[in-house]
Amino acid sequence: MASTTTSRPPDSREAAQRHPSGDNRFKLLDRTITKHHNSGDALIEVLHAAQGIFGYLENDLLIYIARALRLPLSRVYGVATFYHFFSLKPSGKHTFVLCMGTACYVKGAAVIHKEVEHHCQCKFGETTADGNVSLVQARCVGSCGLAPVAVVDGQVAGKLTAASSLDRIKQWQDEEVTR
Amino acid sequence: MTTEDLHELAEKETDRQRQLRDRILYCAAAGCVSCGSHATRDAIKKALKERNLEKEVEVLGTGCMGLCGEGPLVKISSDGSVYERVDEETGRRIVEEHLCEGRKVGAHLIDTSQPFFSSQQKIVLEHCGKINAESIDEYIAAGGYGALARVVTEMQPQDVIEEIRKSGLRGRGGAGYPTGLKWGIVRKAKSEQKYAVCNADEGDPGAFMDRSVLEGDPHRILEGMAIAGYAVGANQGYIYIRAEYPLAIERLKLAIKQAERLGLLGNRIFESDFNFRIDLRIGAGAFVCGEETALLRSIQGRRGRPRPRPPYPSEVGLWGMPTLINNVETYANVAPIINRGSAWFAGIGTPKSTGTKVFALAGAIRNTGLIEVPMGIPLRNIIFDIGGGTPEGTEFKAAQTGGPSGGCIPAEHLDLPVDYESLATVGSIMGSGGLIVMDSTSNMVEVAKYFMDFCMDESCGKCIPCRVGTVHIYGLLDTISRGKGTTDDLALLEELCVMVKETSLCGLGQSASNPVLSTLKFFRHEYTDLLSKPESFVPSVSPDPASAGPADGPAANDGHDSTTHA
């Protein structure tokens, strides 16, 4: 009996990587995995790529990554949950990332925080019930000169007030209603 | 690539610039971009095209010009005029009036003789706001990679380390460890493989110095790292950068590609035996990864959890190999020291803290932005001359340095010189350079609570003092801020702060109580004013709402918090 357990032949490794769903996005992810030679040390890079491709990290995806990098699932799950940047839940259609850095805090981000939560009827770190708006809290986006700051759908918006923040969110909600 | 090739490139670029009629520089750092500096650029380009000037006048995006609160900023290269709040219309007027008619657009012109500009001394930021951040040619024309050429072709590694040691350069990440000493330790470590790592995980809220340097002058960091790699004997470098800085990541990627193409990174640099490569590692939002041992684990794809030191990373680091870790600003100081000599650098600042420090000025201050000052400058000069003081109608209350690891410095210590030792005497730290000004509207108990909330959330959970201690400190601060604390709570708070400080595993826990201890030291009355009076304290099941003391917060009385610790 030949000992094939110690080193798997390359084609079986490829087969292990291919996802049964046939989803083409996995091919994109495979490219990143191959670039890092299926090394477990590249776990964070692979998770970044996966979140970029799929939007969030669902369990199935984490299992796929664990197998491709030959890591225990506990390690992959542990790393994915340790870092704030990785999200295991789908995010809303729009995101409102409020900076809670010191400069923003001193300039009244806490008021915006409260008003926005009140208006959206959900807390920061959650998505509104209709799946339209995700509220995210950031440590510091580094645009302290413009405090208070929020990153609204990827665009930095500075010198905000509670009213101007709510205007942006209301705009998204209105769009949703007219749709 | 040889030294001659480098000079040739520099001359070619200088000639090209000389042939232009003028150059319009717009700030393309994150702050100004979010104020719309790209729209301004397009308007300027369009106006130039209308007048057929697009070939004679170059429009280029630079790194941070400093005055982030007044963006977008635009600078005219020929006479050094700087304009603030340049929207599309103003951009068009600058082309029409300033460039064509020689008339300055008065309403938007910044007075560059004001202390904000004249009191600064720029070494780290010397190229920021002056060169195109995305052009390696411009960096070379400004003398870039000259230091690397000299080091690799003329100097021995020991001489490089000696030069850095004599300059007195200390780690700019906050702790202030002598850089030359650290390089010497890594050099001496016996190993086939060594690494040089740049810590660009700028996690302190309110700090954006490193981001500005990386966005405005990325090649400076690459050059500094390559020199360090040569000195310590490393052939691989890693830059660990926050995922929150997409623009800096993009510029670094481009810079690495450009340097590799010219052979300034890679194999046989300047036709020597020295090989050096740099790769990026993107962080994923964990404050603790700024701690060096946690950072190394994160580079290796693990959770960012610190480990006890020794062994220090300079002996056992990445994959068990000796690893040099320096901050962005530290690496940015390397090339100027090699170019101008250690004696020049040691002459700036104070004898123990040499050189300059970059600060990110923010909060309740008129001129928010990025500044660089010589070490030892009094805090008063930074806040009132350069920063322009607090906004109209408010009074200065405290300056916060060092982020969640630092402390609040009150008005009576405004004449304190800003250097590593002096800041430590008042219970704060130099930190990485965030300087947040608070005015009379800030409630110091709330400020302490804000920072503790941060540390509580960012604690990695490995050691108990930090994981449990921060939660309890936060709970006590919450009780006190709601007007339900007692003198016993205050005593317990102080005891707990000292315990967490002395027994935590890494810098995060060891410094987590600094904001509480320093506010307790200088603003104790704000805490005691909130304590419920002992005689009216009723530790029974029927709390009297009127006895809650001078509470200013929402006094939702449940009567339990204060009895817990009684």
C-alpha cells in the first residue's frame, strides 16, 4: 500500500479547491490563493480577497478557505472574527461609517451617533430591518482635519452635523420607497 | 542602475520641470480629496486648455500641504502662493487672474508668513506638498534614492548604524527607543535570514501623520527601509499598513512597482551584492496590531495577539528570524540623516530628543492639520502660534497626546517642552503624534470613559488584567459619570488603574489607564463633583431620586450600581 497520505498529488489538491457550486467568483479567489502558494501564512490576505469578491464571509466560504490553505477551520474562524474589518454577515445596500476617533468625538460625533441610531431604529454594527442601510462605527479614518467625519458609501464626508448626516440617510430611504 | 544613471534621471526630470512655464500643485491627500480637490483639478485643467496652456503649465497632485481644515489647497510653484478652499470656480479664477494676468486671488490666498508655516521645520515632510506623490522621477529629482546609492556603494553596514546612532534618532512610534541601538542588535543577531518591517498600523484615533507621509512621499519610506535592510543584513521588508488607508496602500503599491522597475528594489541594487524586496501586508482593523509582537503574528496570518518579551523581535521575530521593526516616521528620517550627516540632525531639537516630530493637530483648534516641529518646542507654541488657539469664545482646557495610551495635559503645563522625557513627567507620552485639543466644552470624565471604551473593545483578551480590568474601569467610570459613584468607587478606580498598568502583558494594557490617571491627576474635581454625597447615599432597595447628586446625565435611577461596590 503506497503511502499517499503524506503528500497529496497536485491534481487532487486542485479538486479540493474547486467549489461544487461552480460559482465563477471562486476562480477569482483561487487566483489569490495560488499566488500565495496555498500558504496558511497568507490567511489574512486571502480573507481580504474573499471579502472583496463576495462582500462578506459566510461559513461556506470560510470552510472553503480552510481547506484550500490546509488550516483548521477554528483558525480561519478565529482570525475572521478577531479582526474588525471582516464581516460574517451581509451588509446593507448602503453603508454609513461614522468615525468615532478622538477628534470627531471632541467635535460632536456622539450626538450624530445617537441621532442616527434613533432615526434608523438600529444600532451601529447592525443593518436596518429592510436591509437598506448598514451603520458601521470606525475607530479613526484619519481625516481628523474635517471632523466629524463619516464615510458614506465609500466617500469621505467631513464637517458633518446630525442634520446633514440624517439627510444623507433619508435620501437612501426615499430612493428605496420610490423604487 | 548605477549612481550615474540616478543623477542622469534627476537631471532629465529637473530639465523637464525647468522648461515648464509654471506648475500648479493641488493637494491630493485624503483630507483634500474628500473636500473635492479632484473636481478642482479638473476645473483648473479645463481652464488651462481653454487658454491653450495645457502644455506649458503642469497640474499635479501632491501629498498633504498641512492645513487640512481649509481644503482643497492649491499652490502655485513659481511664487509659492497657497490658496485655500479652492472650489471649481476659484480654480478657474486662479488660472485666469493669477497665471494669465499676474493678479493674486485675494479672497482665497493664505498668508504663508503666519506662524503656522514659519514656526515649522520640515524634514520628514520636506517633500509632502511639493512633489508629485505618484512620480518616482520627481522624487529622484529632489535628491531621492541618493542616500541609498551612497550607503550601498560607499558605506559599510557598521558605518551606517554608527551614523544613525550618532544622530540620536529615537523611535517615532511613541516609545522612543534609540534607533541606532536597535539596528545594532539586529545586525549582531546571527541568522541567515533577517527581516525589516515598517509599522504603518497607525491605530491611535486622531493621528494621521503616517498616512500623510505614505500618501505624500511613499518613496522616502522605501528608501529608508532599504537602507535599514542593508545596515542590518535583511533582504526582505514588509510594510504592515491599515486597511482603513486605501489611498496610502494604492500609492505604496505604485511606488514599489516603480522602484522595482528602475532596479532600486530587487536584486543587485546599484550593482552591488545587496538584494532587497518589499511586500505590503494589509491589516484588518485591530488596534493591538500596532504592538510589535502582535504585528508580527498578524503578518504571519494569525490573530494579532502579543507575546511576552524577551525575546525581542530583534532576536526572534518573523518566522523566528531576527526582525527590525520601525515606525513610518522613523524610516522617513533615515535618508536625510545619511544625506546631511548625523551632526546636523543631532543639532536639531534637544540633546536627548533630537530631530523633529510630526503632529496631527485636531479637535478644538483653529488650524487643524499636519505640522512638523523641532523637538523641545513648548506646547504653548504648538497650540497657540501654529494652531492659532481654540475657536472663538472657548477656552483651552487640555491637550491630549498619545491617543488612548497617553494623557491629558492641562493649561498649567502649557510651557512644557515637547520631548519624550518631559511628556512622561506629566503622565502622558509622546505617542505617535496625535495632538487633540479640548476646550471648555469637553467633560474630562466623559473623555476618560471614551478612551476606556476604546481600550476595552480593542483588548485582545490574552491577559486578564487588560481583558477584565478595562471592563471594570469602564463600569466604574460609567457609574461615576452618571452621578452614582461614591468615594469608595473613586478609590477603587485608582487602585484598579494602577493594577492594570503594572500587570498587563503588552503596551495596550500597560498604558490603557493613562487617560484616567492623568485626568484624575489634573481634573480631579470633575470626578469628585459627580460623586453622590455620602450623607445622601442610600444603599437600600428604595432609592431616593433626589439623592443622585449633581448628575448632569440621564439619571435613570435603578439604585443598584452604587450599592455593588459599597
